[in-house]
Amino acid sequence: MTKRETNERAETATRRQAANDDLGTKPIGRLAVSLAIPAVVAQACNAAYTIVDRLFLAHIPGAGDLAMTGVGVCFPITLAVSAFAMLVGMGGGPLASIELGRGDRDKAERYLGTSVATIVVISIVLSVLIQLFKTPILILFGASDATLPYAVDFLTVYLSGTLFVQFALGLNTFITAQGKALVAMGSVLIGALSSLALDPLFIFALGMGVRGAALANVVAQAMSAAWVIRFLASPRSAIRLRTRNIRLTRLLGPMLFLGVSPFIMQITESVIQVVFNASLQRYGGDSYVGAMTIMTSLMQLIFVFSQGISQGVQPIIGYNYGAGLYARVRRAYSGTMIVQVAINCTMTTLLAMFPGPVASLFTSDAAIIDVVTRTLPYFVCGMGVFGIQNVVQCAFVGMGQAKPSLFLAIFRKLILLVPLALILPRLGLGTTGVFIAEPISDATSAIVAGLLFAWYVRRLLAGTSDTATATGTTGSR
């Protein structure tokens, strides 16, 4: 063995031990907070890309509301792009975390290399196909003659940065998988702050309008992607990006199988936005589509905490499940569920109490504000208990359980929400039917998720493992 190999193995052992000290032995509550807070900030930054764009676009003189609505029509497509990043990252990241728990760093790194190769292929195919068919897609998604030009301008520029979006979102999960939440937060923070600075410059100072908003997004995501790749390729990363591992391998199958659940969660969100926009355009017009654009932005604020907390806790669940520390797994998901429901209920209550003032931050159009004021309180009321499903899916993915996670993703979106959003308006409820489909689906899916998880957890975490007992009280706190 050469001196270089000896040093590399010593470095590997040190990193493994550090990861074990953090994810396998530190008290769960303190560890969860240390990982969840940066993850929440990172999610807030991700949401900021969309929300900041809409806030600035809404104030373009003479065309703000049309520009905002046009970009809102593009939202399902941007969701689809990020969904493919989640397919790879949320499949590969948790599996890499489990392998770290088992002590197999080499396999964890092969998951990372396979993910990079997959992202490159997906990004090229996705951007080319959408560019070719963007106009008919946007019309199908609810663009009117007035909003279509703004939607086309935004999407044309945005798609040029598909690879950056895929790298920034898809590979950041490999940083959180090793418990380095602050580093993962830093990558997203760089992108969000860059977008915040570049939006007014490109939109107003350079007079680029919606194209400027898209360009700011592309540049910001490129900077975020550069940060992620640089860290993963450095010795500081416990899961190292190595050139020899960047290829498609048989590990792609397990990754996609596990990642298909969060992928469906995201891609069906895109389908839902299409159904919402098309139904609202038919029964209400541009004012209702604009109102939905605002309301989905506000829903993202709730998802910021739900997704951030879940992503922060997921490495804890994955590592300890792989290490056989089942008591720590139970403590992680049960505490997270209580916190999520409490936060979701608080935020939905605030939005329901002040819908008008919140809507006025996005637009001065009285018709749009009126729609938001009337419909937001019951549109968001089911989100209070939705945190239950979010935590359940987080736990399933963290423990490598693809099938139940996939079922829950399909159940809420495709079995409940999409049919309800299509059927209820035709039963005489009109636009009201579109808005009430959301809380009905949220509450029902939360109940089903809780019952399903209670049944599965008896089998997955039966008894207390020998590994957990051997670690003493520290390992089960």
C-alpha cells in the first residue's frame, strides 16, 4: 500500500467516525435542530426564487399582473424540472446515507457518481424537448393570448439553465445525507441571495422584464451548482465526487426506485397546477389564475418548514436505520411529526386571518385581491395536518421503503386531488370546487398516511436492535 493510499484511508476513517459521532450518538433533539434549521433556511431560499420573481414582476409598470400570471403558468414546468432533480437526488442521497451508516463509503460515492451521470443525461433531454414544444404546452397549461408572450419569454431563458438547476437541487441531497446541513444551506443561500440581487438589476435597470427574471434565476442556480460540486469534490466531503465514478451503473435502478416517490410528489404538483390553471381559466379567467399564482406562492411558505424539517431529519433516520439504532429512528420521526403539525397549524391560521393584506404584497389588482381574500382561508385549512403525511414519507424514504412512499404520493395527488379538482367544478361549484379540492385531499391523505405508517413501523422497527443496546444510553437519546 502506498503512502498516499494509507493517508486516504486514514482520512476516510476520520470522516466516518465524525459522521458516526454526529448522526449515531448525539442526542436526537439537539441533532435534529442543528440539521433542520439550515434545511429550513435552504428551503426558504429555494422558495425565494419563485416568490421574489413574482413580487418583482408584479411591479413592472403597465404589465405587472400579466407578467406575474404568465410566469405562474410556467410554474408547472419549473416544478417538473426540479422533480427530475428530486428523482435522482432523493433516491441517491438517502441510499448513500444508509451506506455511510453501514460503513461502506465506497458504495456511497458510487451512488453520487451515478447521480451526476444521470443528471447530465436528463438535463439535456429535458431542456431540448420542452424548448421544442413550449408554446403548445403553455397553452395547454392555461396561458391566454394576453399572458402567453410573457410565459414564452420566461421559459425560453429558464430552460438554458436546466443543468444548473439539476445539479444544485439533485446533488445538494448528498451533502445533507452526510449531516452537513450548514454546507447544504450555504449552497442554496448563495443562489437565493444572487437571485435577489440580480432580479431588480435585470428586470428594471436593464429593462429585460420576464427574461431578466429568468436570467437571474439561471445565473443564481449556476453559482449554487458550482458551490455544491466544489464541496463534493473536496476532501471535506465524507461522500467524495470522483471522476472514475461518474458513469451510469446498476445502482441507478435502486436510486430511481426510491426516488420515484418524491419525484411523483413533485411532478404531480406540476399536474395539479395545470389542472388548477386550466379549470380556473375556464370558470373564472385571468384573475383567478393570477390569484392561484399568489396562493401557490403562499403555500410554498408552509412547505418551506415542512420540507426543510423533513430533509434535516432524514439523514438521522437513514443513518440510524442503516446502523440498526431503531430507538433513535423512532425518536426522530415522532418528535418531527409533533413539530411539523404545530408549525403548519400556526402558519395556516395566520394566512387565513390576513388573506387580503398578504395578497396586496403581490398585486394591486382589486379583482385578484378579492379572489384571494375569499378563497385563501379554506384553500389552506387542510395544510395544518398535512405535516403528518410529509413526515411519514420522509421516514419511509429515509429507511429505503419505496413502495409505501410511492403509494402515498400517488394517493394524495392522483387519486384524490386531481379528480376532485376536475369533478367538483362540474357539479355546480365552479371555481369554488377547484379551491376546496385541496383541503379535502390534504386532510384525507394525512389520516391514511398515519394509519399506514403505524402498520409498517411495527415490522420495520420491531423490537430494539442489539446495535442500539450496545451503544448504551447515548445512542437512544
